[in-house]
Amino acid sequence: MGINPLEEKIESLFAQIKEIAFTEYQRGAQDALGRVLSMVQTGEIRKDATFPGHMPGAARTPRGAARPLIERVLKLGPHTIREIREAARTDTEKLVSYQAARLELERGKKQKRYKKNSNGQWSLSN
């Protein structure tokens, strides 16, 4: 019993996608290697050199910015992560991401600073 035409077409498409992905990966690796070698040869690190996940000129949240925001808001009572972020006032507080707030709350929970109720609201453990 042979492979039906639809399965044959799908296998062909997957093979093409795999080949394209490999080619693009190789092209990216060669480009990156060329940039690194150029910087090593010239002794200069380009000021516009970026790392994956970092946008040049993008504002970065200072380390530890989530805790003061969280503690200020939770002193007022239980809040969800979304409500905590919406209560941000300063430019620094507004830079705190959902994930940064969640991570700080989870760390604080392990250290018994915060607790979470069944409604998904966080509060101080006092």
C-alpha cells in the first residue's frame, strides 16, 4: 500500500521548509561570525552591536524595580498582578513588566513576603 498524494505533498512541503530553515540558519551564523571577526580584527566593538532580545535605545527596567511597586500597592490590600502594574505611577514603575512582577511575587512567596489567595490576588504576608 503506497503513500496517498496528500501525505506525499505534506512530506515534500516539510522537506522544503526544513531546507529553507537550514539555509537561513547558516546565513545568519555566517553573518554573525563575520561581524565578530571584523570586530576582533579592528579591535573595535560596534556601538550598534545588539544581543538577541535587546532593542537598541529601548528603556530597561532597573534591577529591583518591581519590589517597591509591589509593596506599595499591596499595602493598600490584595491585588492581582494586572492591578499592581496598572497602579504604576513613576516612569520606572511603568517599565516593570508582567513577568518581572510575577517573578518577584513568586520569589517573595517562597521567602514568605507575599501570599496568594484563591482569587489570584496577592497580599503582604504580615
